[in-house]
Amino acid sequence: MRRKGTMQKFKTMSLLTTALMVVAVGNNCLATIERPNIVVFLTDDQGYADVGFQGYPAAEDVVTPNLNRLAGSGIAFRNGYVAFSTCSPSRASILTGRSGSRFGVEENNVPMAMDEILIPQLIRNKGYISAAIGKWHLGVDKGSDALKRGFDFRYGNDSGSGDYFMAQTRNPSCWQSAVAQPRAYGRYITDAYMDEAAHFIKNNKDRPFFLYLAFNAPHSPFRVYEEQVQKVVSERPHWKPVYERMKAEEKFPAYDFGKFKGQDLDQEILRLCYVTMLMKADEGVGKVLDVLEQEGLREKTLIFYLSDNGAALNRPNDLGGVNEPLREGKGSVYDGGVRVPYVMSWPGVLPAGAKSDLVVSSMDIFSTSVELAGAKVPTDRVIDGVNLIPYLIGKKDRPAHPNLFFRRHGRNAGSIRKGDFKWVWNPPKKSSDLKGHNYEANHEGGFYNIQKNISEDMDLSDQYSDRKKELIELYKKITDDLPKPNKATSN
């Protein structure tokens, strides 16, 4: 059930049209803060429109006060991208600062070579302690892999199997030690993640830390407790008739939507489950913000928030998420797959309540974190991410990325964005392989002014044929020497 209208709350703020219009205080504060704490919040399959601060109609359905609060304390990027439109390669790219295409990881359950360097490996010698809490979904060694790659602490669900009711996932250490207790309605994995993250911060408040908190939510399967749904209904009363239909199924207090593919599913129930799961992730963000503030760490902490890719769409079932006005969703090289809600917040250094058109990437988390920690970015390999801080405090006035490319070799798809324009190659699966394709007439893909046409539904190939050819050649130059993706293994 989707209500029409747009969210006005964030439109009334004083917005920045670019990230270069930043208050001068940023330069002074940056010089006085050494080795900030760094927190990365990652949601799973969240729709681009499914958060209040984006201001799209879908926001009327969701309950995201803490994500709105976070955006109100920092910069929300209109052009925030991830490197891939599916889980494993997106996460690999975040933690390495490199497109997974450079080291053969383009699909889920593909092992990442041990010589790839992750953020915690570089900042450990600078006194940082690092935690990976939540979904891992990288490599065949599952969660133990995090401890082999520089993380000092690991708790969570390895592959994102959706054990929301924690039938197999152990209690976090904070529950085991009675520092926090499972909620009255039962054990829920998002609660476990948020409580353990808060516990980690309190235990390490006297030293710099790197916290990677990756929620399973709102990824399928769709499982919620009745008390959680009731909270959504209290905040968004238009969901009440849908909640009543859920009660009629007699599955509560623990509601499992079950199979989510088919022709006769109740899409409104499915979306209400999704919205409820997203609300739980929002609560996790709120709990971490509260702890940082209580411990006097908020101005010493840089926070990133983003989704690992766009919402999963499988028409006629939208699986709960809304990407509109973006085109397509998870798995796609259109912006619906790779453009996500993206926020950076660091009070006193970055402006509050700002919106920016700067094109940024999830891979920038790597370089930004490493350099702020006082460590050095590796020079023996291509690093796609950049340190965003100089762009955000006015020290650099050029684009942070001359281009961003997206390749799905196994799906015969690819795209590249340069400036305001984007070329997309997304032919039928039986078309010839993308690498080595001659790009002849009628097989050249679409060309869009992505800044003016966010929906990628106005092909400008005829008007900009020369510029389109330029992007095609650039894409070929970047990708033709990349290795073929490694094959997936069971995880």
C-alpha cells in the first residue's frame, strides 16, 4: 500500500547543491581530530526511494527516523554508487577500495584472494581495533575469513541466509554476559547486531575503532515479529488493513512470509514485512548513534551509511523495495542496481543537513578511512576509491571520479558513467559476449544524460553519437584487460 505525495521535511532544509559549498570550519576541525572512529552502516537490498530523506513518495510507507537523523547531521549524496549490483562483489569492493572486476569477484559466493587488502589490515598498525558485525558473505571461509583479514572481532551471519529468528545463529556476547537481553518478543538477528555493535563501542571507547555493521535487513526472506509490525502501523496507520490480513493468516507472533516468488502473492503484505525489517535496521542505526553521543564520541566519529545495492525486483513481484524513479534494480547495470541511498556524517567537519551532487562510490570508504587513520593506500595495485574529505571541505574542486564503470561479465552487461552521461550495454542474454564485441549499429546500447534523466528512459544515442562512442571506447579500454570472473563456490 503506497501513499502518494512527497516528503517535504527534508526539502525545507538549507541544502547544498554541490559538496564543495562546505563551511570553512571543516578545515580547522580536521586538523585537530586525529584518527577518527569510523562506522560503516550497510543495509541489504534497500530501495533507493525507501528512506525519508530521499523525499520520494515511497518514503510515506517507511519508518526511518534514525536514518533521517543521520542524514540531517551530514551530507546525503544524490549520486551515491556502489561498485556492483549484488551482494558479494559489492561488499568486496567496499572493503578493498577496488572494483571486484579487478580481482575476479563479480558474482555471489566467489572467493576473494587472500592477497586482496582490506581496510582493517592497513589501519591496525595505527592503533585501530576493528569489528565486522552482521552479514559477511565473502569468501568460502565464511565469517572466520574476517578474522584472517585484519578484523579483531567478528559476530554475525556468514552468508545472509536469513536466520532472522536466530534458530541457528548464536546469541551475541553482550546477551550471553547479560549486558543486554533479547527483546520481549523473541530473539531477532537485527537486534543482536545492534546490541553487539553498541557493546563493541562501549568496550573500545578509549581507542580508535573501525566498525563495519552490515545488516541482513531488508533482504529476503521476509520474517518479522508481530510487535515490530504493530510499531510500523502505529507510525504509518495506512498499513492497518494489511496488518489485519496478516493476522488472519494466524502466523503471529513470528510471521514468515514464506515463498516470495509466484503470481498470486499479497504484495502489500510482502512490502509491510520489508518495511518492518527496514525499520529494525533503522533502530540499529539509532542505537549506535545514541551510544556514540552518550560516550562523547560523536564528533570524533565519521559515519558512512549506504545499501549494498538497489532493491531486489522480480516482476511481477517487487519483493517489497522501491527504486523508483531509478530504472530496474538489484543485478542490473542501470542505476536501479548500483545507485543507492548514501550518507556521510562527521559533526564539526562536514556540514549538517546538506545534499550533494558529487558523484561518489562505496569504494571511497576504503581510501577515506585508510588516509584518515594515518595509513597509506597501497600503490602496488589499482585503487578505485578516493579520499572524499578533500572534496568535501573545499580542498579539491574537480570531480572525485572521472568515471565509474560497472561490469557483469557473466550476464553480458556493462555500463559506464562519465560526468552527466552514462552508457549502458544490457542486451538479451543470448547476445554475443561483451568483451570483444564490435559494438556495431543496433548493438551499441543506450546513452543517457543521467543527471537530467535519472530514470534512464530517454535514449540520446542519436543526439550524442560522438560522445556515446567516446564512452564505449573508454569502457573497452578499462575492461578489456580485466580478468574473467572467478566461478562461484558453495558458501
